[in-house]
Amino acid sequence: MGYLWQKAKKNGEVVENKLVSTSEPTAVLLTLDKQNLKADGYDVAHIEARLIDKEGNPVKTQNRKITFKVEGHATILGVDNGSPRNVQDYKSNTVTTSQGRALMILQSKKESTTITISATAKDLNSAPVSIVIKE
């Protein structure tokens, strides 16, 4: 693993940036845009899955088939990876990452509950994340 630091001046201020090379992916990191949804049958949340290495750095050079698991009453509207070359079925719970990333869109139903979401890929797991759905 290596590092590349960049330093420059912009408008008189020193600006720094660090680029890190990564190792093999060791986990799937799930992030949510919302942790609470309305129990109206329309509200949606976006769940991003990202391959990360043992240091927590995003691995953009490898792709894996990810399977999302949703426990609780909600609807998976679709999955995607953002690639214009993607021809996978979006009405699924599995998707192959593009540049180490994938997205699942989840819709509430008309009942209050807590949803638990996890993701797996070959030899990789995620920590579960939760979304509270309430009226």
C-alpha cells in the first residue's frame, strides 16, 4: 500500500490532498441517505454498498457480486451500479459493483417497523444497518 500527497496553494491557502493505494477488499460498507422513513408506502432510502480494504479505504479497482438482504417489511425498488454498460436486472437484490460501488433503493410500506439491511459478497460481509419506518 502506498500514499501520494499533493500540496498546492490556492488563493494564498495551502491545500492538501492524499491518494491512497488499497489492498484486497475485506468488507462491504453500507451507508444510508436516511435513517428514518415515513410509513406512507412512498418514502424511499438509498443504500450504498462500497467495497473497502482492511484500513477502511474504498477499493475502486475490483468488482464483486453483492447480495442485499432486507429483514422487515419494505420493498426493494431496485439495484444498480451506475455503469452505463450495466445490463443487469435492476428488479433484484443482487448486483455486481462498478468501481467497487453499488446502490439499492428501498421503499417503505404502510406500517411502522424497523428494517435491518446487510450485504454479502464472496468472502465479504457488511455490518448491518437499520432504518426505522414510522407514521
